[in-house]
Amino acid sequence: MVYNTSQLNEVNVLASEANWAWPEALKSIFQPRGINLLVAGNSSDFLNIIRNKRIHTTILDIDTEKSSALAMIKLIKMSYPMLPCILLSSSAGQTLLDKALQMNVFSVIDKPVDMNILREQLDRLFIKKYKSDIFKEYRV
């Protein structure tokens, strides 16, 4: 499999730590593509990583982060307004969707996360933002 990474040198995705097997689940999408998964345990770690490393997208689990996930997105958008965010939620009601839209969240994905939907959203994001098909599903 060959992925178009000509626009990108090193691809880094930052995810919030979760109380489920989230990092393990992401490996099936990221490892074959050579994408670095960085996991932050708290808001301070999250912001430190963004300040010190080129991050291409963030994935936040609102159920794990509770109300701080929305506050985290606001902080990210204040300093890095163009950084795409994907939000995960087990209860993505209209209020959350409205807030996510106001904060320019790229996508809100229902939990339990269907990894095919996540990959499709990442593919859309990377094509739109970085002109890279690194998340495209190739069939041999």
C-alpha cells in the first residue's frame, strides 16, 4: 500500500486518554499508515503537546473529559484556530452538536466508535485540510 504523504513529513494525531481501549483501537488505523498517535492524560499535557509538536488533528472523548473537552476545544481554537478537532460522545444531542458547530469542530462521532466511520472522517479531514489521502482505504 502506498499513501500520498507528499504534503506531510510526519503525521501526528493527538487523542485524549480514555477509560476504554481507545489507543489500542486507533492502532489499527494509524500504525499501517505510519501515523504517530500521541495520547494526553489531562488538559495540561494536551496543550503542552500541541505547543511542542506539529499536530495534524485532535480527537477528544467528551465522556472521558466531561465538560473540560469543550473548554479544551475553546483553548485549542484560541491559539490554533485552524487545528481540526474530532469529538467523540455517547450522547451527541442537539445542544452538543450546536456547540461543536459554533466551535468549528470538524466532526462529532457517536460512541461506541465505528472505526470505519472514524477512518472515513479522518480521510475527509486529511483530503480537505492537507490534500493527503493517507486515510484512504486501499483495496488490493
